[in-house]
Amino acid sequence: MPGASFQIRRKNETVLFCVVRFKMGLPQQSRNIKVVLLAVLVAVVALCFVAWSQSMFGKAPNDLRSELKKASADGMPVEPADLRRQLSVPDDKNAGPYLSAAFRKLKAWQSTQEGKEFAKSEKILKDSYDLNASQRDNLKTELNSAADVLAQLSLAVRFPLLDFKREWEKGPSLLLPEYADGKSACRLFLARARIQLTEGNSSGASDSMESAARLTNLMGQEPVFISLLVRCAMEALVLREVGYAIDAHSNDRLFLERCKSIVLDLGTAPDIRRAVGAEMVSGLIASKLLEHQTSEQALSAFGDSSSKVIAVARFGPALSVMKLRYVQIIHKLYEDLSQNPKSYLAMRKAFEDVDKTLSRNDNWSFGLAELLCPSFGGMSSALGEGKARQNVTLCAIDLLENKLRTGSFPKSLSESSGQWQDPFTEKALLYRRSPTGFIIYSVGPDGKDNGGKPRAKDFSNTEYDIPFTFPHASDKEAGR
């Protein structure tokens, strides 16, 4: 049957066509699936990239570069070379090489028997102003053995500027042994001044105290916070000795003028911004150390308290975020200090703002800032107290000179020949007369009038003032 044969053949052709079409279409569908999967993968990667670039990890590198660029435009050093350029001192004005030579001599003398005996005898000067004949003779003998050291130091302090040519590239690993030497040299000058005063050599004593004041000024010129703290400590020693000297020679107009010059030789308040700039450089170097050192090396350099920061810093993008936080905090501090650089209260607020920022944020991203930023609250108090001591001493000299002219102390501070400000209030210092003299004082870091009560020698009291009492009471009462 031809018709049936044709239908069978037609069905077979249809089946064969379907089979062939199926076999040919399978690779095409597979290729389409691969394309779809690839497109999905690209889309996922693109979305991840966008999400990363918009996250703090992705933004941090660009934001860090931008923040550093703005800081540099504001005058902040961000590299050791920037810091070195800012500190460039002409050789003919640099006390650095001469102080280094003098400190080497000082160390050698301290290892001698006379130097060791002086270290013991010097404790007497801290506890009492008056020396008996035996104590004076012992100190004089010990100081005579240090004549070469004092001569070298006296030469060094004639230069007005200081640059020890530091290797700032070392960052937080940089050693600063000169600060301990500076304090020792200051005490040596003041011990000689004490001996000279007890012998009636007021001119020689003035020269010795002046050298101590100039040394103090020099040691505070380096742009690191420890330099400022050492300066405050040395300044307190100088002003205590000047206070004793003023008390003993209050009727000598020329000596009083010389004492005023000595106080002024301590210099004005240091430029805090320079120290903040050096803090920026040191912090960036520290972050590089965290990035390239092993955990063990980092722990050795930064201490066990840094373990959490070091653990997070192992993840490079997280370290970038921490660096950005640190740079933002230090840059803002620099900007705040630039707005009113002569105001202690403005400086104190800028420091307190940093402390508050760090205390309120326990987020890991602030870890580097917490690790590297010093205690700014303590820094501001020390600097404020230094300025207050200067002002009360200068004002006391004015009051004594006023008495030499008029025969009596003024009833109020406004009647004196000079007006000196309390840095803790930015108002006039507090003053009252006594039957034999006066007391003039700053309210101190707590901002409260505690009646002129000085700080205890063991620093046990937190409510105290910064007074100058004339005539001076016992050392304990006078707080000197």
C-alpha cells in the first residue's frame, strides 16, 4: 500500500529530524548556561567591588591620602624629611653639638666618686633651702670636681637654638637619652647657685640660675611631647630656686631685676603644634612597623597592651582604616591648636577633645590612635602649671619692686606695676596681703580657689593652687 508506506516513511523522517535537532541543540544550550553563569559571576564580582569600594575598607586608602595632603597643606610634617626641614638650625646658632659633648663629660663625672657623692648630697637641696657649714663644704668640694663639666655646659647654653640631628625615621624607636642628662645638668647649675648664694655671691648665683634657665629653654625646643614635659620639670626646679633667691634678696633692686630676666630666659610657652607635627610623623612610622613586622617583633616594640591592635593590623585593609582614624585625630588637634595658639584654655580643650574622642569609641578602628596618642590631659595640666609658675614669680617680683618704690605692698593686684594672668582662668592672679608679706597664686588645674593651698610633695592632693608666698614658709607649706 503506497499510502501507508509513505506515512511510515514520513514518521521515520520526523523522528530522525527530532533526534538530530536534539543532538545539535544540546551544545548550544550548554553554551548559553555557561554564558549566564559567567554573567552572574561578573555581576557578583562587580557588586562586591562596589560594596568594597564604598565600605570603610575600600575608602580608607584614598581618604588617607586626601587627609595627609590636607595636613601637609596646613603645614604639618607627614614625613621625616618634612620634620627635618622645619627643625633646620644654622650651625652657628645650634647648641646641639656642644650639649652632646657636655653631656658626655657629665656622664663621665657622674661615675666618679665625687659625682656619686653629689647625687647623695643633692637630696639635701630638695628638702631644705638652708645648708649648714658641713653640708655647704661637701657640696662645694663635689661641685669643684665638676668645674670642667659646668664650663662646657655654660658654653653650650650661649647658643639660642637646639637641634640634635635626630634620626626621625626611627619613629617610636628613637631613643632620647639627652633629656635625663639635661635634668641632671640643670640640677648641677642650681646646686652651684645655692652655694654661691649662701656665700653672698649673688652675681655668680644669678649667672648659674640664668644658665639653668637657658638650658631649660633649649631642652624644650625639640618637637616631641617628652621634650615639653622635661622642660616643665626643669622649669619647676629653676623657679623654685629663683623663689628662694628672691626671698633672700628681696631688698636688692638690681638682683630682683636679674631674677626677672632669668624667668624670662625660660622662654614663652612652647609651640605645641610642632610637637603634634612630630607625633604625626612618629605615628605613621609606627603604623609601617606594624605592617611589616611580625607579631612578636611588634609586641616587643609596643608592649603586651598592643596585642589586640597588632592582631587587627595583620589584616592590611583594617590597618589602613586605623591609620586614617589616627591621622584624622592628630590633624584635627593641630587645626584646633592653630586657631588660638596663645590660649592655654583653648589648648586644654583641644587636648580634652582628643581624650574624649578616644574614651567614647571602643571601636577597633581607634586602636592605633589609642596605642600611640599620649595622655593629653596630663600634658595640658603640666604645661598650664609651668606657665602659672612663671606668672606668679614675675608678679611677685613686681610686688617686691613696688614695695621698694612705695614702702608697702599694694592692697590689690590692680595697684601693682604689672598685670599677670592666670592661665587656668585667663583672669588676673589671686592676691592677698599678710601681716609680713603676701601670697599670690593661680587656681591650678582644678580651676577652684583653694585659698593658695600648694600641691603636696607626694602629689597626693588633687585640689591645690600654685602659690608664691613671701616671705616663704617652710618648704612643705610653700609647696616649693
